[in-house]
Amino acid sequence: MFLEFLYPLVRYFTPFNVIQYLTVRGAYAALTTLLICFIFGPHIIEALKKFKIGQAVRDDGPATHLEKGGTPTMGGLFIIFSTLIAVILWQDWGNGMVWLTLGALLSFGLLGFIDDFLKVTRHNSKGLPVWAKLCGQSVIALAITLILYFCRGEEITVLYVPFFKNPVIDMGGLWIPFAVLLLVGESNAVNFSDGLDGLAAGLLLLVFVFLAILTYISGRVDYSAYLGIPYIPEAGELTVFCLAIVGACIGFLWFNAHPAEIFMGDVGSLSLGGVIATISLIIKKEILILIIGGVFVLEVASVIIQVVSYKLRRKRVFKMAPLHHHFELSGWAETQVVIRFWILGGLFAIIALSTLKIQ
């Protein structure tokens, strides 16, 4: 909104010239979401408590989690609502990739909201059936994939691999199922990681900071040429979107830090996982995102390994899946698990950053 209405007035008031810069709008988008979370957060938490929108805790998990039962959930609404406001205020409304990414945020968020709502109304930790959730995710993922496939041209189907400057292969039509799998997988990976106070929010903060860097350099001809990465004209505007989510994650983490006053819920984890995958598809970092979000990959991999091992061998590899629960049951305190996973997430981000030049 500010870009459309204030920037044309630069002829009358020259300071409005700063509105055109992505870094300025990104910084203020982050500040906007942060302040919205700070101002409205306590009121939202009180309202959720009033209407008894509380989390149902698994009775087969760590015993220390039982005391968390009834803690308000659906805190992902903080992030979605504040990001929506920031997009309206600070984004370029003419950028199609912004609207596609916002659509991914809202669509996956709606699916997560339905899942959370069913958990709350049924007073247990089971919401949508697994098949129904996967079907919903697949439909949303297919819609996003087809929009990219038909709107972005032939370059969308080429696959880039870290440490290689040029695309490795043109996947053609096979890119569609590949992209759908990435969207569904990343959405679930973040969802599995949302199990401890502050864990998912802190990891998401790291990922979106890195995505802000990637979208910025991918949207500039000079930087992308220097680093040997594909130039994506519309990607730069997503920097503002990513920084808006960074501010929202910081604001949410204020209330989600141990002991958590509110949980993110599926409305937050599914939506943000979907956004991560959507942005990675737009900027052609489908493989690199698996390194950036390495902790998310480890979490979902631990679930897959646990299920397959039990089905085939009737034995469990981990004391409990996802992986963060295994370490809790191994004697780590909850805060130790969270901070150490944050450190691991930072390490993955550094490794991913190094790949931009080593190719």
C-alpha cells in the first residue's frame, strides 16, 4: 500500500524515495509484525483461555509434557495475521509471486486451523485423519505447483544442486510431482518439529532470515551473476515477505519461550512449512532448502525411520519420534534440546550459505 500510494508523492516529498528499497520495506515489515504480536498477543492469549482453546497433550509422550495440557494453541494465527497486515502495507501489490506465497500461507494455514479446531473440540491430540490431512496438503500443493509450472515458463523445471553452478537436469513434467512432494514434505517436517517450547519458532526464524538473503540476491542481476545463481526477477520482493515472517516469529517466540504461554499449533507449522517450500520452488533452491532446514529434515526422517522399523522389525530405533522427544527421554532437559537444535539449525544455515560461493 505504501509503495503504491506514497512513492508517487516523491516529487513533493523526497524522503518518500526510500519506500522503493526492499531493505527499508523489509525492515519495516518486520517491525510491523513484531509490534502487532507484542500489542495483540496478550489479548489473543486471554481470549483463547476464555474460550478454552487449549492444547491436548499426548499421554504417551514425556511425562513433563502432561502439565502443558490446556495451554492455549493456534498461536500460528499471530504469525499469519501479522504477516497479512505487513504484506498489505509494505509489499508491491503488482508482484504475482507475493500473492502466490501469501496464498500458500493462508491455504495451508486454513488446513492447519481445521486440524487444530478438531483437536480442541474433541479434547484429544488427534485432529484430521492422516489421509484427510495429506489429501488437503496435496491439493494445495498441486495448485501452487501448476500455477508456477504454467506461469513461470520452461526455466521452472530445471533442477539446481548445491556446489554446481549450472542446472543438473531439466525434469520436465516430472517436476510437478517432485514439487508437490516437496511442498507436502516440508509442511509436515515443520509440523513434526513443533513439539517443544520455542523449538519450531526459533528454527523458522533462522530459515526465514536465510531465505530473505536468498530472495534478495536472486532478485538482483548483479549479485546473482556474481554468485552464479539463477536470476529471478520477481524474487526480490519476497525479501519483504520473509522479513515480515521473521518479525512475526520473534514476536511469537516472546510468548512461546519456555514455559510457553501459547503453542503454535498446526495452523502455524503447516502454513510456514508450505511457505518455505513455495519460496524455494520460486527461487530454484529446492535441494538447498533441505540443507537450510536440515533440522526439519532430521525430524521428519526420524518419524519415517521409526514407522518403517516398527512395521518391518517390530522394533523402534528411537525412544520416541520425532527426534526431539528421543533426546528428552534420553535425559536432556527441554531447554537443552531446544537450544542445541537451534545451534544445529544455525550450523545447517552456515553450510548452506557456503554453497553459494563454492561452485
